[in-house]
Amino acid sequence: MRPRVKNSGSLCFDPARLTFSKLVMILSDRAILDAIQRRDIVIEPYDRTCLGTNSYDVHLSPHLACYVDDVIDARKHNQVEHFTIPEDGFVLRPGQTYLGATLEYTETRRFVPFLEGKSSVGRLGIDIHATAGKGDVGFCNHWTLEISVSQPVRVYAEMPIGQLIYFLVEGEVEVDYSNKASAKYNQRSSLPVESMMWKNAF
């Protein structure tokens, strides 16, 4: 039996009611709060003042990392050196890839999370991810950031760095990320995690 459509709206799967409803792409602040109460979204630590109209602000952890070798090899496990941002900040420089992490640990059970840089961060010339802005349903971890800058910028631990937005996913997920045998970033870590490309067969 086909679902009825009102006002010719698009269709999406509503995970709360297990029915089809009019398209709602991005969760609003109220929808994020409802999902947190149901534990479909977990954010630790959580601060109500960080909840925006349709996003949640996340912060830079004190931990950064850089690759040890000048030339990194996509087929090898490239090692990184971890260090801590001092109280007076740390200057990021162009031409260097910095791995950072969100202060917040997150879980997303029924939604697709996206991490985007805050506009104020972008206006400082800071990019917080090279490619990996999209998370997966079932992702449970701190987010590793792939940070680069267009000019030297001093950054500080716990500064606002990005915002999470949540999309509804249409249909049931067969295997979420936390249960995927091929998932490479499932082990919980508050430290930035280096590339696991070497685990792929190519």
C-alpha cells in the first residue's frame, strides 16, 4: 500500500514512528533534543548553550598530531607524533597536515551526522576536514579533524571548531558502523587517529 502524500511533499523515513512522512532533511534544535532524550544521539560532554537552530557546536580537544615522515605512503601505516596544545595556544602553519580531535564524544544511532567547520573558523583560514565531513549511522567516537591553514593561525584548546548537523536516513540500516567488520575507526579514542588507508586492499 502506497503512503499518502500531502501537498505533494517528498517522502522520507521517520525513525520515531516507522512510517513515511513529509520530507524533513536536517534535524531542528527540538528534534536534536528529542533524539538526545531517546539516546539516538549522544554528545559527551553536552552543553545546552551549544545547541543551535539546527546544529550542535563542537570544540577542539587539547590533542594534536602530525605525521612523522615528510613523505607519507598510502600503502603503509604512517606514524604520527602526538602533542598537547599549551595554555597560550599553538600556531598552525601552512603546508602541514594537522590531525585534531573534537573534545566531544558522540554517538549517532538513527541519523547521518555531518561535521562542518564554523563560519568563524573558516574566516580565520582554517579548514577542519579535507574530505571526511560525513559520518555514518552508528558512528561512536570522537571526530578526528584533518586541519590545514592558509596562513599561520594560533589556536587554543576547547575553542569552538565545528558544528554537527543531522540528516534523516531513508530505510532501515542493515549493519550500522559500530557493528561493521570493515570499520577502521571503531576503537574509542580521545586522540586524533591517523589514516588507516593501509588496511584496504589495493
